[in-house]
Amino acid sequence: MANTPYPQSYYAASANPVPPRPALQGEVETDVCIIGAGYTGLSSALFLLENGFKVSIVEAAKVGFGASGRNGGQIVNSYSRDIDVIERTVGPKQAQLLGQMAFEGGRIIRERVAKYNIQCDLKDGGVFAALTSKQMGHLESQKRLWERFGHTQLELMDQKRIREVVACDSYIGGMLDMSGGHIHPLNLALGEAAAVESLGGIIYEQTPAVRIERGANPVVHTPQGKVRAKFIIVAGNAYLGNLVPELASKSMPCGTQVITTEPLDADLARTLLPQDYCVEDCNYLLDYYRLTSDKRLIFGGGVVYGARDPANIEAIIRPKMLKAFPQLQNVKIDYAWTGNFLLTLSRLPQVGRIGDNIYYSQGCSGHGVTYTHLAGKVLAEALRGQAERFDAFAGLPHYPFPGGQMLRVPFSAIGAWYYSLRDRLGF
Ligand SMILES: Cc1cc2nc3c(=O)[nH]c(=O)nc-3n(C[C@H](O)[C@H](O)[C@H](O)COP(=O)(O)OP(=O)(O)OC[C@H]3O[C@@H](n4cnc5c(N)ncnc54)[C@H](O)[C@@H]3O)c2cc1C
């Protein structure tokens, strides 16, 4: 059977040691079979195990192989569309519930890290950087909005103040969220996987789900085995392919690229980001960056609709990095990789149930580190019969992409081009 390794990334190169996790051979029975060992699958597994369920995870490659082991590592609160958009879409009652949950994912991560002693370089503090006065205005209203939901650890920054936390002259201001922050994402996933196993959960690696037999007693088929379960959770996100056709039709995998410098001179690292906060700008196609524990700069940006892998990632991302930090002109890039996230037309997550016993959560559209941790809790609550919060997510509308699966890529690229033009021209 194929043995899919991690992509060559800084994270794979600096991963904590992992035990071997064999592929599934033969037939097993469990309460819940989870498809995919990213944050959605691992977070669901942990909450279920903590509540007495038996759990098996089948993972096509390795724990954290997907976006969860490749991302920028930024703990960003709320969703990829903010609560005011949700309020306009679904009305105040449902928006109130979703708004209350918007800051829970970051808390869950911190609880997990503390409870299971996960070594993942957790640091507090995330900055949203404004390049235009329109973006600054948006941050001001976002602060008011988030405060309505009790999220008060926010500081608006003027040009002078933001220059104290990030050595980039392009920003006219920003907002600091001290409940944001950053982590080594693969080590977070590996630590969560170890926690799953410490509670008796089983993770089969190199074990793709190739077919789901639906019905009162669903079965997940894999190349050399099957899992009989009472419930299935589909957590394959952008790597799921067409396993569940009704999910594939309303979402689109997109690639985004990340580069990592060589370790920086300690003084240079300190001047770039003196408080070691992570930063993302407010553009539609945004740049995001942070330091690692060994003082490299990890810089991400750019989107490839349809998730084709670009031939030369460094050629795409390095110019963006140098635009923000010309002082890195002579710094070498040690790693460059790509990863896929799942875009939905509304940019809101898709959560729901197929039949009585197949649950799913996917499509957080770029900002998923916190949301996926919340999703695990909400899915576990639903399986325990407390579905109020699950229903709030499940009530969000799922739209098909204009142009269907054939034309969604060019149509979305045109849309993104329009929004980036607006960012560049400031309208
Ligand atoms: C490069 C990049 C940078 C990002 N940066 C950030 C960031 O800084 N902050 C932020 O909030 N979000 C970020 N994101 C988004 C975030 O990483 C994702 O939203 C989140 O990790 C999704 O987690 P997941 O568990 O749903 O999916 P994934 O982590 O993609 O996991 C899905 C897993 O399912 C497995 N799988 C798929 N199909 C099958 C099958 N048939 N059988 C078995 N297993 C299967 C895959 O192998 C994979 O391991 C970024 C994403 C990328 C790609």
C-alpha cells in the first residue's frame, strides 16, 4: 500500500517524535469512526473520548498531513466571515449563539495544550494590520462587534503603536488581539493525537476511507479493512475528494503557500517582531507571518483556486515577504510548501448531518485553526444528543459555486482579482 509521507516543510523537519501508527487490517467495531486526523477529526475524537465514546480514526496519510500540519500556525478568533454578516444572513437569534462561540476555539486549544502538556511553542498575541484607512475603519467596527460578544482583549493601534510591534512601514494601524497567538501546528496535531491515544482512541494511518456504506449501521471501507460504527464523522476537509459527493459539490479546495527563512540573527528577529506576535494583514488575499521558536520567519500568502500546486513557491511568496520586510533581502529561504484549505461560497463553515448518523464539518475557508477545535466540541455535543449549537451551524446556508464544478475555479479567480484590486486601490 502507498506510504504517503509529510510534505517537506519546516514543520515536518521540526516535528516532535511520533510512534508508528499501522494501517487498518481487517474489521473493527467502534462507536464513532472519524475520517481524517486533522484538527477537526482530532478535536472531535478528544471530546468524544472524554465523554465515554469508543473512537477510531482512519487517516489517509499521517496525523496532521493536511492543512492542520501545514498552516501558518496563527490562532485567529472568529470565522472567515464576521458575525455581522452572519447576523444579516440568519437573523439575530442564531447569530447570537454563533457569536458567543466565535472565541471558544482559541480557549479550547489552550485548554488542550495545558491539560495534555502539548509541546507546540504556544505564544499569545495576534495582530491584524491595516494597509488602508478603509481597512482601519473595518477593524474599528470589528472591535465594537466582538466586544458585543464579550471579547474584550482587543487594542486598536495607530501607525506609531503598530510600528512598535512589527517593523513594517506599510501599515497605517491595526488591532492587537491578546487571545490570538501562534503555535507549531503539526506539533499541536501530534500532541492531540497522543492525547487521543492516551484515552484509548485508535488512529490508523495510511488508511484512506474509500467508501461509506450508509444505513442504520454504517460501515467505512478502507483498502484492507472496514470499520463498523454507530456514527461517522467526516473530517477530510480539502483532501476529501469525492468520497461524499454532496459535500464536494458545494465547496472548492484552494492551495495557499508558505515559506520559511533560515534562522535569523537574534537581533534581526527581535527588530522584526519585538513581542513575538503573529501578524496578518487585512487584504482579501492576505499575507500572514510570524517567528518560529528558532527565530525563522514563516510567511504565507497567495491563493491558488482549485488547489493546483505551483511550480515555484518561493518565486510567488518571497516578493511578498520582501515587500513587507525589505531588510530580509539577503536571507535564505530554507523551506517552501503548499497546503489546501476548503473554500465555501459564503466563506462560512459547512456543518451538518447526512441521514441519521453521518456528521460533517468542513470549509472554514482559510481561518480554521480555532474553528476546527470548536467544531470538534460541537459535533461531540450533537452525538451526545445536545444539538442546539450544532443546529446553529447546520442552519447556515450552503450555496453551490457559480459555474458548478467545471467553472468554479475561473469564476472565483475573477472574484478574487476584483477584491484584490479593491484592496490595492483602496475602494
Ligand atoms: C498553508 C495553509 C496555511 C493556513 N494558515 C492558517 C492560519 O495561520 N490560521 C488559521 O486559522 N487557519 C489557517 N489555515 C486553515 C487551517 O489550517 C484549516 O482550516 C484547518 O487545519 C482544517 O483542519 P481539518 O482537520 O478540517 O482539515 P485537514 O487538516 O486538512 O485534515 C483533513 C485530513 O483528512 C484526511 N483525509 C482526507 N480524506 C480522507 C479519506 N478519504 N480517508 C481518510 N483520511 C482522509 C487528510 O489526509 C487530512 O489529514 C491554513 C491552511 C493552509 C493550507
